[in-house]
Amino acid sequence: MNLITIFDLTRAELEGLVERGEKLKRKRKEGLKASNELEGKTLALIFEKPSTRTRVSFEVAMHELGGNVISLNWNELQLGRGERVRETARVLSSYVDAVMIRAYRHDTVEEFANYASIPVINGLTDLEHPCQTLADLMTIKGYKKNFAGVTVAWVGDGNNVCNSLIGGAAITGMNMRVASPDGYEPAKVVVERAKKMGGEVLITENAEEAALGADVLYTDVWVSMGDEKEREKRERVFKKYQLNEDLVRVAKEDAIIMHCMPVHIGEEITEGVLKSENSVIFEQAENRLHAQKALLLKLLEK
Ligand code: CP
Ligand code: NVA
């Protein structure tokens, strides 16, 4: 089994991962950090782009489950000199038990998975970030108790994180509203797939319309990795798409504030909102560790 897109998971699988993540979180808080379920297993991490949370949480997750991890930068591998993804996938499949890849193009991860004979995990592409959604769902459930009836408002770029969250919302029965500027909407293919499975997805250019009465307010950077050439244009286009005190006032009083991080203060979020009582951003980042442990166990446990 692979996790290339959030749609690879059924509702039962997704909810099962969240529940297992919650259990692992409780266990760790009680001081039970180390176990040996993945003893003898090796996970390779391949990064074509930078990462803090994804890299460290996967490394720590494998260590705490008794397994090994090898972290590799694209350019240090022969991939950086033009060796094809498909041969790399076949070779690594004979050495390690699973691979996580963070790549620019989504089809790079798809190609890797097509030629690998081991589980492949998408660690972020231009289209999706499903591992982030696992932690996001765990965070939302922690505060809202259920998924049904929860309204999630996304404000900003309809990017990879947004796309996976739309899928996650549709699978778990949450309402999703996305406010993004013209030309920066989430991927059509994702929205259509979510709607086809009964997901409620509202796409608007109006941030207040999305945030009105919402239970969750979520944003991400205006300039994603790979979009740096467009920085100036994006700073102009996204000006009105900021999680600030005025926008927070429009949502429910107990609305939680979410962000996948890294944050760019003064761009997509204000310092005040980041530090506000309703902000769960650091817990959300912590949940990456627990949710990914649950995922690794599902993919690798004997
Ligand atoms: N949210 C997230 O994936 O962060 P990193 O880019 O630091 O891994
Ligand atoms: N949308 C951001 C998410 C970073 C975790 C990016 O792709 O850079």
C-alpha cells in the first residue's frame, strides 16, 4: 500500500490512523517513547525540497518505533545527475522497506511508486501533502471531537496542503470552504473528486465569506517552495488573504487557528493570531509525529 494522495485512504482507514495516532500520543505523554514494532525495518527519506517538520518527525517516528531511517537529498543521489526515478525506485526497493519522497512534481512520486515494490509515501508534491492532512485531522478531532458538521475555512493559496485537506474533509464528512484569489484556486481534479464522493466544497474569492461561522481557520504561505519566482506578484495578489484579528472575529468564538508551517508572519498570518489562545499550530506540528507513526505501523508492521 502507498500514500500518494489522501484519496488512497478510505474513511475507515483515515479514522483508524487518527485513532492510532491519538493512542500513540497518549502513550508518549505517559513517558512510553520507545517500542520495537518496526525493529529491523528501514525507511528512506528523499528530499528534492527543504523540510523541517516532515524530515524530523519521520526520523523520530522510525527511531521511536525501533526502526532505522536514511535521509537523502535528491542532489546527493544519482537522481541529481539524471539517473531516472524508475531505476532508483527498483534499486531502493531491494535495500529498504519503505520510501518517503518530497518532490517538486506529483508525477515524480507516482512514477516512483509505479516502479517500487515497497510502500511509497508522498512527503509533499506540487499537488498534495497527505501526511500533513493526517496530522490536521488528528488536531481537528482533538478539539472538535467529531468530523461531521465541522466547517473548515481555508484562506489563501489553493495549494498542495489545501488540496489534501479538501480530500480529507470530503472523506471524513467535514464542510470545506476555500477563499483564494482568481487563478489560485485548489486543483479542479481534487475538488471534483471530493464533490463526487459527496463532499461539501465552497470555492470563493471572499475570505470573510469562507470564515463566517467557521469552526477551523486554516492558512498556509503565499509563496510555496518552487513559487519563489512569483514572489512579488503573489505578495500583491494575496494581500487580502491573511489570517488576522479582523478575520478571526468573523469565525465562531471557539474556532481553532491552523497552519501547516513554516509561517511567514505579516504575510498569511499575523503574530497576534499565531500566538492567540485559539491557535493550535504547534500542537498541529507535534501531531505530525504521532500521525506518521500510525501510518508507518499500518504500512510496515508485520
Ligand atoms: N508542514 C511541513 O511539511 O513542514 P516542513 O516543510 O518543515 O516539512
Ligand atoms: N505549501 C507549502 C507547504 C510547506 C509545508 C509549500 O509547498 O511550500
